Amino acid sequence: MSARRPLSLAILAGLFLSPAAFAGTKLLRFPDVCGDKVVFTYAGDLWTASTQGGTAARLTAGPGLEESARFSPDCSTIAFTGQYGGDDQVYTIAAGGGEPKQLTFYPAKGPLPQRWGFDNQVYGWTPDGKAVLFRSWEQSISETNPRLYTVPATGGLPTPLPMPVAGVGRYSPDGSKIVYSPKYRDFRTWNRYVGGWAQDLYIYDFAAKSAKNITNDPNTDRDPVWIGDAVYFLADRGAHLNLYRYDTGSGDTKQLTDYQGADARWASGDGKSQIVFEVDGQLHLYDTQANQDRALDITVPSDLVRARAEERSVKDKIEDFALSANGKRALFTARGEVFSVPVKEGITLNLTHTPGAHEREAAWSADGKRIVYVSDQSGEEAIWVRDADGGNAKQLTSETLGRLYAPRWSPDGARIAFVDSNNNVRIVAASGGPAPAVAHDPVFLRRDHVWSPGGHYLAFSLTDKNDTKPRLHVYDLAAAKSVRVGDANFDSFSPSFSPDGQYLYFLGNREWAPQLSNIEWNFAANRDTGLYALALRKGIANPFAPRNDSATGEEKKEGEGDKKDDGKPKAAADVNDRIDFEGIDSRLVRAPIEPDNIAGFEVSRKAIFYVVTDAQYYGRDGAFKSKLKSWSFEERKSTDLFEGVDDASLAADGSTALIRSDGAFKLIDLNAGKPEPKDVKTDGLFALVDPKAEYAEIFRETWRRYRDYFYVQNMHGYDWPAIRAKYEPLLTWVGDRSDLNYLLGQMVAELNIGHAYVDGGDLGLPPKPHVGLLGARFELDAASGQYRIAKILEGQNDEERYRSPLTELGIDVKEGDYVVAINGQPLTANDSPYRLLRTAPGQLVQLTVNGKPGSDGARTVLVQPIDSEEPLNYYAWVKHNREYVAKASNGEIGYLHIPDMGADGIREFIKWYYPQLRKQGLIVDVRDNGGGNVSAMVIERLSRKLLGLDYARGLDVVGTYPNETFLGHLAALCNGTTASDGDIFSHMFKQAKLGPLIGVRTWGGVVGISGWGQAIDGGNIFVPQSASASADGQYVVEGHGVDPDIVVEQDVASLLQGKDPQLDRGIEELKKTIQAAPVKLPARPADPNKAPDSMRTKGASS
């Protein structure tokens, strides 16, 4: 690259536009230019305007988002990506407006989180204007492997370009070459990124079938525009993205703009002399002939229909709920409002009416006259109370305490306990005032604090620093101190006082009878939670002691306690809940409830109600269910009450339970022998939804969450309040949720960190169509004008994930067959087979196929389609690699790929690791690994060292100690999209010295995220909160990635020849290692002869 040259005064003069001079609209996104017109996206729709600025004209008004509009070379037509049918598809429309024409029909991935952008994203046209260029995941194995395609403007099937992996792309003026990036991360919210996934630009020559890197730079290079003999692109080789020029003849690179306060984004050009991009939400036009940049003052006369305030049902946005003490009404928080809902009959009341505030976690006072909740109405989260009819609202806390959780009334209504985002347990008077911390958890945010029935004590669990497990504590209000209770050696959590104040019940994972694995001699803790009780005073009897019938009926039964109970709820003042702390640990009793996966419980005067869950299976859909059960003090047995519990709230008097199950709410009478669940209607949850007010609230909440949870308090040295001040004014122009997500993404991107994500929310997308896929590729036979099966994707039909429909037993379809009709509809050349494959989920597809063109002699076949072909693409790739490695090594080297460190990844590891344990070598491929949290499980197994062997008579196979130990040599493959926990795996593979790490530098994002609750409209706010460090306490990997031991690039020429240089190097390295140190188990020793001479077998030696 040539040395950076000073910018001319003429260019500098156009770089900044005085705020006072700007009177137009901001947040104009994804622009393009042709002639004297620009096209762009605003508030989800496409608009056109003059290159001189002025008032824009609307082009589209469809539901969902229309984006990435690109003019045809003659400026007459605009191609774009639209979500009209709930799916990202390629459309065209006349530049002057009209009805859009859909060009692609293959089902898109998504809707995707913002960081992945859109499927079928349009990038431009072929120079002759006959086809549209776009990026798609149609034939991908993962999100990190998109490809560029063209689709005829007249319709038809897309054609992939030769480059196996490609993000952005733009043709040269003559169409003989294309500038593209093999890496795709254009929507990532990580500014100044220099990790292994940073985009570079290449020029691919179609005739020579070769590619040349033109931006070999550690920073991001993106958004290329080819004009004449130069490629213009955006790069952040300083603090911000700016425009650069690469001369295709000399190879020189020159910086053209020098924006210091904001990034230039989404550059696009007309191929002649104009480049348009956005800066700080405003469009800029760069003239390549005059070398001048000017801002466009454009006013968009949008009606902002998606941001219009209106009364809406909010029952699909319920966050939490709570039954009143008598079980007659329930509080629901939904879309930031608090509602009082009758469980049987009556009126639903909106108690708050604050569309610009996020209220949540509402709870009733014991007498049902007041409610408490968390609200950010003041700009910071605070504890609020108000009357149960909605009147007399009062803010109790005024300190900046961060995010607040779980406000709970004391039984007398005098105090409220809650926790904050700094893991403090606090108490505030119900009349307001200071909220001192009474306890602090050093590790975890726990929310299991409960009041004693007399209100004199608060019980909760705190994490023990030694083993990071919870221990039970009780705070004595009178003494103003906490006391640990229960055995100090074992965990205890989820406390609950008995209504009579005699016992403190709690859960503990203490049932050490582990589940054994079927694949190796190992264990997992399952069904290990028991329920226990501490007697709070000396002399209190065992509540579960055996009973002894009396002839007179006058003797007090064992376990009745120290005071006869009349069965009626007691006022707080009438309950004796004094605690004798001396010797309390010895007054422990285990409840006669079968240990299980107990998720929570409540104690009433008559029973213990508890929720039991299934064992957790990673990736087994639909297996995890919860059941509400009761254990009766009278009958001394457990009873199943309801299966399918997602969440539950029990009335304080023990009369009823409100259960959320599959989005519906059910009321259960806990006094009934076999309760019949009754529906609780939430149809009355209506509120004024004011998107503009919500956008402002979500902006503030996102900023606060990063302030409160970001993994280092110094925010990487950035002035976080100043960053808020920079982006908050742009709220004025936010027209829909996608605009807001974009704005929030830019704000959090300033912190220069991975995993900074904001996405989802009320995007207003129409329902996505379901397309039943066949596991096949189609092609159009030009001669007959009919579609035929070009390729049937191989599958593994014993595993549903990899089922290939056309390869199933009895399906009479083969490659080369013509598809005459789908579900009785003729398939013609001007149609798409994927349009006809739109079906209801689970519905069979009827194919009419023929071995020749036409319907004469055709046959019909019923096929059970699949929802996605990506697993089949992945299966074929992995199978090819495994067979290739086996062939190249004469079967000595095994291969497995781990696609992520989640459910899919651990499944693939288990599936392919154990069958290859006795190979001489094993290649562990974590390229394109999407991360997760199971890398430690994989590393632990790969790190096992052989300590001994096992021999048994009749068995030719030698056993190992530890069980299932891999004896051979290892190598691992990584690349720029080895990410997150994939990064960590790569780092730990090196640290453990398991073998060479081969490939290129990894992504470099290892600060893990937390969510801590949804946004007001159901959106996601993820904050990087937990960082990875080395054993000596130094931060590692983040921002740079893991450097491989052996660097091997995947050059395009090799890939086009079907080669995999990184895999080949892995085979080569293992072959050398195996040759130098082949794995050989020692021969079985001679049979020991222990018999004395007198007893020895005749002829046996000593």
C-alpha cells in the first residue's frame, strides 16, 4: 500500500456538515446511486431522491423490511431484498415505482439476529443488466459460509458464482472480474476489529479462475465499488471507517476521506463516477472525478406508520405474573405495563399507563391493598409502590442502584426486599428512603430471598467463595446482621418459611447417586436435589415424624409443633417466628420427598408444593418438561397436579396456583383431590403502545445494562456517557424497530468487543411461509423447458436431522428425473419449484415425476419433506472429509468436525469421537465453529493420559485406564470463523499441548454474554460480562484471536480444484508424527504362574 497522503482542502471542506445547516432526515440506510437519483431504506421502506437532496419519494410500503436496493446499469429498475412474505427474497421494481417482482423462492434463513444481516442480500447487477447479484445461504453448511449468486431478471433458478465462500461482491465494468470478500461479517457490531474474521477484498478473474488479494491489512475492508480502473472501498485503518481507492494497475491504495466522528457505511456506486454511503445516518455522495464529497440534505415525508401509537393487545408480551394472597386476582406485567387480572370474573385493569417506561416484576402486598414493582420511569430503575386500584403511585428508591430484581413485601407491608445488579440484597421502607445493602453475593445474582412470616428475618442464599455453591443465610433485622444456617459443607438454596414460623425449608443438591453414562465410564449429577427443613427453635418437633394414633384423640401428635394450629392464616404480628440460632444446624430434617430435579417449591399449612423437571438433555427437542406436585402433611404422600409447567405462582394462602404452560395460563385449585385446570383469560391485556416512547426507553435501558454489566468497569476506557450523548439524538429519526436495532448496534459497537448484540423486538414481520424441501437440487432443461432433479443430497436416514427425503426406502425418484408437477400443480419453466413446495408444516408433498420430458408415463410419489437442507449440505461435507482423510492415510487417521460448542457440536463429537478412539491419529476440525459452552468437556476427553491397561480373557481388545482414552496423535484445524467457545477450544488445545493447531487466526471473541431479561417489546439485549483469562490471570484471545501453530491459507485456486489445503496439512503433520512415533500397545504379558511347585501344571515352568 502506498504511503498515506495529506487530504486536500477541497476534500476536507466536504467532510463535515454543520448541524445547524442540516434540516433533513437521518438514519437513511443501504443507499445506491444511479444518474441523478439515490435510493435508500428508511423506516423499513425504500425511497428515492435527487442527488441534489430535497424531498424523497416513496418506492415501497410493504410489511417487513426492504433493503439493499441497487439500480440496474440503465437506472430503470431497482433490485432489492424484501420481506413481503416474511422471508428475505430478491425482488425487482421499476425505478419509478410499481408492483415488485419476486425473483427468488428458496426459503431464506431467518429471521436472523441483526449480527447476521439478511439472507438473499442484493449487491448489484451483472454489467449487462440481465441478472441480479446477491448473497445467499442456499447451499451453505453454516451462517459463516454464504455464497454469491446471480438470478436472471426475467426469473429462473439462481446460479452460484465460482468462489466457494463469498460475502459482498461487485463486478468489474466489463464483467470479466469481480471484487469480493471471502469473509462475511458486514452486520457485526464490533468497531475497530482486527481479529481473524476481519474482511479482506479479493479480485477474482473468471477466465483465469484465480483470485488476488488487494487489501492485505489486519483491519476491516468492505463495501467495494468498481469504477474504471479502481476499486473503492471502506476501511477502518484509523478510528473510523473511511473511503479508500485501490488502483488495479499500480496496486497503490489511497485514503480519500477522513471522518473522525463517525463511520462511513454501506458504500455503493454507479460504476461511473459516483459513490454514495451513509455517515452518522446522513447520505454522502463522493464524486470520483472531482474528488469531492458532499452531504445530501434529504427530507423523507414518511407517515412512520410503524412508529404510530395505538391501543394493542399485549398478551403476547407477558414477562411475569403473580397471584394475590387469596388467589382471586393476578398481576401481569406485559409490554412494560402492570395489569390486575381476575382469575375468574371481573375487569382487567391497567394499573400503570406508562408507555415510555418498563415496569416489571410486580407483587402484591399480603393484604392485597398495594402492589410493588420495578420501573425505569425516572430514567433509572427504581422500586415503586401504588394502590391495587392503580392510584397513589410512589417511587421508593432514588439512588442509582443498577438493574433491580424481585421486590418482595414483608408480611406486615412495612418493608420491601429486593436485589440489584451488583448482587446486593437490599431492604427499603414501604414509605421510601434509603435502601441499604444487607448482604452481598461475591459471585452470582441470586433472587431467592424470602421474609419470615412475622417479618423479623429475611432468608436468602449466598455463594460460597470456596466452591461457588450457595449457602443459606438469615438476616436478623433487629440485630442487623446475617447468620449462615445449615451445613457449611454443602449447598443450600431456595429458602421458604413455613406459615407458622416454625421451620425454614430449603433445597440442596445432596443426593449423591449419580447417573451413569452409556458411552463411557463416567457420571452426571441428575435427580440430586432434596428438600430439607431447619427447626427454628429448640423443642420444635419433627414435621415428618411417624404418627401414633390415640384412643382419646387428645394427645398432641408428633410433629404438630409447639403450638396448635387452627388452620387459619395468621397476621404477621401473631406469628412467632423467633429463631434460636444456637445449634440450628443440628435441627435439620430431610423431607420424605423423593430426590429429583426439584426446580422450586412453596410450603402451605397443608402441603408442600414443588416443581420437578425432566433431566436436561442438550439438543433433544421437546424432552424437557416440568411437573407440579404436592406432598400432603395429612396423607404423607406426593400427588401429581399438573404436567407442562413453564412457570407458576402460588397464592399465599395455599388455595390456588396460577401456571403458565405453552403460553397459556391455567388456574389450579390446590385443595381439590384431582384439580381440573381452568383457563385464565388474558384477552383484556390492552395498552397504549407508543413505539417512539418505547424506542427511547429501550435505548436508555440498553445503555444502562452495558453500564451495569459490562465485564470491566472502565468500559475499555471509553467515555460511555459521551457515547450515549453521541447516539441519543438520532432517536429523533428512528422509524421502526430495525432502525432502533441498527442505532443500538452502532452504540454498543463503540466498545470494541465481541458478543455486543442487540436484536429482535417488535419488528412487524409478516408470517414466514413454510417450504417443504426435498433434499435435492433442481435444474432447468432448456431444450424441453422442464425442471429435472440435478442432484439428490445424500443423507443418513437413521438420524432424523440428516434424513434425505428422496433417498428413503420406497421413494422412486432418481437424479435426472423430470418434475412434471408438485401437489398437482404443473411446474413450468417460468415458475419456481420452491414456490410450489410451499406447504403447511408436516404436510406430505406429492411429486409427479418422469424419466423423460412431459407427462406421458409419469408417476406420482408421496414424499415427507424436510424444513432445511443445511444439515444435508453439512453432512455431505463432513462425510467427504472423513473419507478423504481415511483414504489419504490408509485408515490410520480419523476425522471429526465440531460445528459449534453447543447441542450440535457435542452431538457430533460424541457421534464421531468414540468410533475412532483406536486410530493412530485424529484431526479435530473446529473451522466455522459457532461457539457455545462445551469446549471444556471436549478438551477434558482429548487430554486424558493413559495410566494403565486392562486385559480380559476372551477379549482381543485391550482396555484403557482411564476408560475411553484416545491413544493416538492429535491435530486441530481452525479458521477466522472459529468463534467464541471455538476460540477458547483452540487456545486450550494449544495450552494443553495436544498437537499442532493448523489454519489461520480465529475470530477472537471470548467475553461471554448475559441477557438478564427481555426488552419492553420482547427484544434481546446481550452484554459481554464474563471474560476468559490465562492461568496466570491475563486476559487472552479477545480482539485478536488464537494464532495457529502452522499457518495455512485456503487459497481460492485450490478450493476451486476441490482441494482443502488446511486439511491436507493436518494429514501431512499427523503422518509425520505417526511415522516417528507410532502408537503401539505393549504385548499382553505372559500368564502369571502363582502355583507352588507341588501344585503346578505338569511341564509348566516356574
